[in-house]
Amino acid sequence: MLISRNNNADSINSFQSILALVKKDLLLEVRQQYTFYGVILYVASTIFVLYLAMNHPEDNVWNGLFWMIQLFICVNAVAKSFLAESRGRMLYFYTIAGARDFVLSKLLFNAMLMVVMSLVSMLLFFLLMGNPINNPWTFTGIVCLGGCSLSLVFTFLAAIAARAQQNAALMAIMGFPLIIPQLMLLMKISTVAFADVIQAGLGQLVMLLAGLDILVVLLAVILFPFLWKD
């Protein structure tokens, strides 16, 4: 009985720590609005250049361009999360929170940030590149799921790169072999939104993507404490 109460207390404290760290990141993002608006400007200018070059492309081209833009958005918006943390700030977090709580808070905050960025990018694509989507609500759900998936991978890679002090090199070396299969899977899933009817096998592909996301979270929770001690 006592062990159960202690476990419940630890779970509550862990949840409160994660919420506090997410709130901290949110407040910093609100105060440093130039970073958020900088990414929005990057997204808008990139999509505008694509519009000038291609106007309204075919469905497959539209789909491929959209997910490639999401990749670059994720690199710019999410990868900076660990790079912004100075050594002194990391030492402070080390005294008030555990490694698991810290990395989970980063994963959660970056997932929310990437969902917002993905939805903004989707709206800009609809506005400038046309709207070939037959199932907009299905595509919106896929975009939210895809934004979370990309953010989880790059948050995990950013944590490793920041602690290894080889940020750009490690993210390039580790990132693309991991992210290319995920991008291909997202492109395959999102083609469903262009069809008039829901194709068979969609549930299996979504479950596969969700399984990859869970695997990334588990790897982050298991491996980050070893980097945290350094």
C-alpha cells in the first residue's frame, strides 16, 4: 500500500514537472516572438517561391512538396530547442527535474509547436498552391499526426547533437537516414486525402506511423538520461 502511494506521488510530481517545463518553453516562445515569426516568414517566402515557379502543380507533386517543406520547417523550428539551452541553464534543470521529465517536456512542446507550424503551412499551401484535396479533414488529421512524428524524431536528434556538441554534423548524419522512411510513409498516407474514397490499408499505415512515434519516445526516455549525466 505504501509503495503504491509513493508511486502515485512520484507520478504526480513527474506530471507537474513536465507541465512546468512546457509552460517555461511556452513563455519563452511568447517573449521571444522573433523566432516564431522568423519561421513563419521562412515558410511563407518558401511557399511563395514555389508558387511563382510551379503555380498549381499536379497532386503528386503538391503532396511531395508539402512534406518536404514540413521537413525544413521542423529543422528550423524544432531543432533549436536544445541549442537554446545554455550549460548553466541545463545545470539548473538538472537540480529541479529529472532527465525523463525534461526530455518528455521537450517532446511535448515541440510536438505542439510543429502542429501549429504544419497547420499554418497547410493553409498557405491551400491559398497559393491550390487545393487538390478531396478529404480536407482527413488531410488535416494526417498533417497533425505527421507534424508530431517529425518533431519527435528531430527533438530526439537535437538532444543527442546538443549534448555531443556537434550540432549540425550529427543532425545531418543521423537525421536523414531516419527521417526519409518516415517522410515516404507520410506521403503514402496523405495520398488517401486526394482520392474520392478511403483506400484500404490506411489504418495499418497509421498504426505503423504511431508505432514509430512510440519507439522514438521510448528511445528518448531510455537514452537521454545517459547524456543528461554528462
